[in-house]
Amino acid sequence: MAGYRPSYSRVFLTFARNSLVRDMSFRTNFILQSISTVSWTIMNIGFYLIVFQYTDSIGEDTGWGRDEFFVFLATTWIINSLVQTFFMPNAQQFSELIRSGNLDFALLKPIDTQFVISFPRVDWAALSNLFMGLTLLGYSLFQLTTRETNPLILDWRAVLMYPFYIACGTVIMYSVMITLASTSVWLGRNQTLYNFWFYITNFSRYPMEIYKVGWGMALWVFFTFLIPVLLVVNIPARIMAKPLNTMETHYWQLAGYSIFATLICLTVSRRIFVRALKSYRSASS
């Protein structure tokens, strides 16, 4: 085995193929799960359509009108879909691997343990949320670019930066998730992983401007600079929904900080994961 270097792309494709075969073995469940996800997104759109019957924007003078906010909402769905498809099922399974002792087998494989833990299960049904997000994004951009007053002119730089910051946001979310999952080594069985995940990421689902009032500033600082989930959706959504030449300096600074935060989150989560593995006592010990 000396000098052996596994092909991570081939291993991931194998994981993805096996997951698809497993999902297709229970097609009715797959279809119902996809329909449930699509129904949830449609109800969300209906809810915000009702909200915008009573207001022109989310927050006073924030610039998040209906179509701009729908770009924000679409971005939320896209990132959440990627996280739920590739990472959430595996993070939830991590504590079970520790409890049952099956983590021993992952440690023995000639490949990075964090990779093996993060990608073995792909939830293909969750990609229906990605489809709805892309559909809403396309519709919202069409509305913004064809409106009579101040139509949005899509900048090629924004088109390139958008998927880049989508990737950054996904990595930040993954880093938070793998950090929470790593605590299972010390706690034995972290059944509250999803609850913590929901509580933390719930703040990322709204424009950061709404927090910049009163005691909300404390939340803005905490979830922007300490656990930077507010950057996850706000940066790519603003880049796509707003003309780049109208973005204020501090938003460009936040965009730059988002790249730095992505690297820091990935590095810190990796170190926590490695430290957790060093504390792990195998089933045979």
C-alpha cells in the first residue's frame, strides 16, 4: 500500500452512483420526498407573495424588494440544497458510526477519513430544492432585467462571482456542520446536531440589514465575524441582485472577508475533526 494515492473523484462518483441506485430501489419514497420538497418551496413563495402585498421591501431602505428578495431566497435554496444533498445525511450518521464502532472501518481505509465520513451518502431527492432555486433565480432575474424602472443590467463579473460565492457559502455551512458532528466523539451520541444546525443557520435566511438595529447588532457581529453564516447567502445574493457599481465599499469588504472566512472555517473545522479523531477510542479498546 506504500505510495498508494486514491482517486478522490472516482471514489466520490462511486459513492454518488451507489446512493442513486439505493434511492431508485425505493422510487415511490424518492418521488414523494421530491414532491414534498417542491411543495415546501412553493408554499414559501406563496408566503412571501402575501408578505409583499403589505410592504415593498424587506427592511426600510435596504433595497430588498420583491424580486431582489426572491434572488436572495433562491440563493438560500441553492446552498441549502447542496448541503442537504452531500453533507447532511453523512453528518447525521457520524454519531452512529461512533456509537456502533463502525468508525474503525473508516479509519482503516487508505483514504482521508474526513472525506470518507463526509461523502458516502448522497441524498439525490434534495436536489429538487436546487432545481426550484435555479428556477426562481431565473424568473427573478428576468423580472429585474425587464422592469421599466431601473432595470438590472447583468454584469459578466457578477455571473462569474455568483457561483464562486455559492461555493464559499457551501464550504462555510459544511465547516459548521462537520464541527458540530465532530462533537459526537466527546459526547458519545449527539442527537441534537440537527437542532443546533437549524438554530445557527436560521439566521442566514434573511438579509443581514435587518439585524443592524438595536440589540440586533450583536447578532450581526456574531454571525458575520465569529460564526459567519450571514455571509453565506447575503454576499452571492447581493452580487447577483444589485448592480456591482452601486455596491457600497463595506459590502465589497465583506465580500473579501467572506473568502478569508471560508478558508478559516475550513481550517478550523479540519483541526477540530482531527483532534476529535485523536480522542476517539475504537470499539476494540
